[in-house]
Amino acid sequence: GAVVSQHPSRVICKSGTSVKIECRSLDFQATTMFWYRQFPKQSLMLMATSNEGSKATYEQGVEKDKFLINHASLTLSTLTVTSAHPEDSSFYICSARDVGMPKETQYFGPGTRLLVL
Amino acid sequence: GESVGLHLPTLSVQEGDNSIINCAYSNSASDYFIWYKQESGKGPQFIIDIRSNMDKRQGQRVTVLLNKTVKHLSLQIAATQPGDSAVYFCAENLSGGSYIPTFGRGTSLIVHP
């Protein structure tokens, strides 16, 4: 089956630093990837849609200058949390849409736990 | 979409019992629905989906029911096992083809041996 990986699986950083999270589709090509954020005991909230070769589309209330998204290849999207603060601590999950499958098919990564001290 | 609560509803069942997890969706224009299972510290895992032109779909040990009149989805798990313990989310997709799911609130299922 299709596999999506994320790296790192967990990261701890100091307040004010930047953190990059990678999302990779391992055995399929993904022109579209999605980034979600999930706070404890809450649902997944879509942050942005990452499009290969073009700018990401951000959801309302998500600062594009704070959450930088780069989708430079058909198998990799990165999310950089810039100048991280404790309130950015969360579980970040990506998903990827397989170009060879119907649009409704998307595969989720295992998530990245970010803790900002 | 559904508002996100500060805590998850919880359903506790005994191993072997059937479980029914409910979800109310918000948009009558949604035409595609998915149930996901999320274990602690992991990403969501697809369980089953249903389109709005159906009212029931069955998988292995799971059944999804859709009532469009009242905008309600349910997930039935037969012979629940301890490995079914997880948080279950329904997700709705608006018609129009974007297929970007909006996740519902989630229900924590606890299966007691």
C-alpha cells in the first residue's frame, strides 16, 4: 500500500528557532499534499494545501510567513515553522494525494510531534 | 465544519460487543464521507468511505450508515476487539471535487478486555 513518511517523528526546540518537517510519499507521486495540525484531544485542522511547483494555499487564520511550505518535488513537501513559540507545540500531520488515484484518495503520514520550550 | 471541542466524547465497550460511533456533519452539500481511526501518537488510518448516493456500506467488521436527512453518519464495529481502541473521526468532503476532507470532532473508543 501507499506509504507516507514524516521526519522527524518528534522534535524539541527552543523558542525562537525554526523547525523543518518533511513529508515524503515513498512509493507514489503526489502533486498535492496537505498539512494538518492537531492539538491534544482535538480534531485535525487543515493548515494548508501544498502544490508541487506552485505556492501553497493556506487556510484562513494560518500565517503563511510563519508556516513556510515548499513542495519542490513530486515526493516531498516541507513545512517550516519559523520563530517557533510554545503555542506552536502540536502534532503536525501531512497527507498526500496519489496522482494515479482518484482525488478522494489520500494517505496520511505518521505525524510529527513538535514541542517548543 | 463541526466545531472542535475541548475534550473527546468517549465510548467504552466490552470486548466482543458491537460498537456504534456517531457523527453529525454540518454541510448538506457534502457528498463524500470517510471514517478514520487514529491510534495514540499516529496519523489517521482510512477505515471506510461512503458517497452520498448510498445510505449503507459494509467492510470487514465495519458498516457505515449515512442519513442525509438529518446529516448523520454512524460507524458500526462488530465484535469489537482491544485493538480497535483508538479515536475515530468522520470527515466530510464538500461536493465540487476538491476532496479536501473536513474532520469532525472525534470519538475515543475504549475496549475493555
